[in-house]
Amino acid sequence: MYDLSAVRRDFPILSRKVNGKPLVYLDNGASAQKPKVVIDTITRAYAEDYANVHRGLHTLSTISTERYEAVRGTVARFLNAASEDEIVFTSGTTEGINLVAYGWAMPRMEPGDEIVLSVMEHHANIVPWHFLRERQGVVLKWVDVDAAGNLDPQAVLDAIGPKTRLVAVTHMSNVLGTVVDVAAIARGARQHGVPVLVDGSQAAVHMPVDVQAIGADFYAITGHKLYGPSGSGAIHIRKDRMTQMRPFIGGGDMIREVHKDGVLYNDPPMKFEAGTPGIVEQIGLGAALDYLMGLGMTRIAEHERDVASYAMDRLSGLNWVQVQGRAKQRGAIFSFTLDGPAHAHDISTVLDKKGIAVRAGQHCAGPLMDRLGLTATCRASFGLYNTFEEVDALIDGLELCHDLLA
Ligand code: PLP
């Protein structure tokens, strides 16, 4: 049984009011709220156990290091990785993908080599590849989605040619909510000997993820969307790929020895983690993932499926609301526009007056916006604590927008 009231009580911010109205937080796709256990873990880490990690021999450093390093195992369990040695800590998905771009792709790509991307990618999974295009003459090959926002795995595989060196694809669109069959893509790409990077920023929040079952080479997640602290995150990198990678950022901790005439790097995954890391952020991420695993990702997914299906029904009942993306496999993320002159920013502002937080804009997805022929949408993205009543509040808010702005 999913006890929604108990879950909501775990999140202190949900009891606050915004503009005199109970908060209806539907901006989870941008960043999720934090349960008390995460807030308490962060407070305790600073108040009782804080010191730098790895370098100290004193008690606090040892405790801090143990707590921090234990999170590697927690992330491995959350993603069902074969080993915690395959988990590199990052500040979020953006850093994870840049690590792959600089550490794995840059040293081995030549002019004319190709990277296959979908048009549905977030800028975090586009801009690092543009760096390779600009600096090394790498060609970006774009795979379209259909009118409903489905990405056909076969279309991605068909885009692979003899010069393709990487497929980089999202597991779930942050705009359309489309869930991509990344396991089929990884399976097919392996037959061509092409590695696959999956942007798991959104998917890992809404469904159980099993990186071994998916079989991709790189799978990036970001902590702040997973109900953990901002500045936390991780990337799962298959061992054989890790051994091929060059370090990305240089500094302390990622080295074993440094001399005037050379350096000896630490073993992976430490080799890819330079400088003082987000110690407390990662410890907080561990608490968030334990919380999610305690609730059960399958049960969270079931709850969100019910709320999302209710939201789709209610939004579809408003014939002046255009929901963007009705893919066969989709999650609890809805981007929409209103017929008439109402701009997404105005809609968001009116909703905010009712205590409803949504996002408005292009959602860091320029190529998808071009594909949709839009400059902005409103996005309501649901999380594990959202209710059917909050869907109703959104609909009431949109009816008000329609009256005021149409
Ligand atoms: N990829 C997707 C699909 C996202 O939704 C986001 C964040 O909005 C990112 C990547 C980037 O994540 P972060 O900014 O946490 O690095």
C-alpha cells in the first residue's frame, strides 16, 4: 500500500503556503523537494560529523569518508550496478555527460566520426557533443520523434553507420514525458560495436532502473531530481569503458603520486573525481536513495502512473489545451500550450498566484522546441507526493488562465 498522506508528511515544504494558497508543487522535473530524512542527514553531517574526506586520519575525517563512500554502494544498489566501482560521483547529469565527452569521446574521435542523438535531448546531452563538433569535426546525427513524441529504437539503430562512435539518448523526455526503450537501443547498438550513453535524469526518478538489464555503457543521474541535494549525482560507467577513459578534471584525490615530471593516477572511479567533492551533498543523496528504495520504486511508479493518467484525462477534457506528446510509453510530465494569445510565462504567473508551481519556457530542449514549432510551453511535472486533488487544482488554475488570458 502506498500511503500518500504519510509520504506527504515526510516533506516539510509541502505544508507551506504560497501566495496564501496551499503549495501545489508541479515543478519536479526541474528539481524535486526534499524529505525530512535528507534535510536531517545534511544537518547532521555538518553539525556532528563534518570533515574533508579521503585525506585525513582523524576521527571526523574517517567518519565523513565512510559515510560518503557508503553512498557509492547505495547508488549501485539503486541502479542495480554490478559493482560500486562502476559508480563515479558527479555534481549532476551535466557533469556526468561532460565527463564522458572529455574523458572518453574526445581522445578517440576523429573528424567525420558520428554521434547519434535524438531531437528530444536536454541541452546537457547536446552541448558537450557540440563541443566535439566544433573542436574535432565530429558530426551530430539527429533522430526525429514521431508526431506523438515516440522515439523508435529502430530509427536510432538505423542512424548508426560505419563512422558512428556513440549513441547518446535520453531515457525519458523532460518535455514530453516519453519513455524511450533504451534497452532495445543498447542491445542493437552493441551488435554494431557502438557504445550507448543514457541520460537517466528524469527516468531514474519515476521508475526502477536496472543498468545491467538496460546494458548501456554510461547511465547518468542527477541527485536534486531524485529528492536529494542539488550538486549531487552519479554516472554508472561499465568497467571496460572506465579503463578506456582519460581523466577529465585534474587535481587532488584523483592521483596516487605527483612528481615534477609526471603523475600516477588513482584507480577508477577515484581517477575521475578531482578536488574536494560535494561531501555532504553525496551523503544527502544516499539518504534520498535509501528513502526511495524504502518506498519502493515500483510502488512510486504505480502511484505516478495513476496520477498521470488522471491528469491526461482531465487535460484532454479541455479542448483549448494542447498537450505536447502522447507517446505510447510516457510518464508524469506534461507540456502544454493554451489556444489563443496566452504565453507560457503568463500562464505560469497566474498559476503561481494560486500556489501552483509549474515551469514555463523551452525546458533546455531547443531542438525539440524547433521540432514542435514552439518557443515555449508550460510544464507540469509530477512526483511521488502529488495527489489527484492537485491535478484538479491545476485544471481549476488553467480554467482561470483561459478566462483571464484567452
Ligand atoms: N537531462 C535531462 C533530461 C534533464 O531533465 C536535466 C535537468 O533538467 C538534465 C539532463 C541536467 O541535469 P542537471 O542540471 O542536474 O545536471
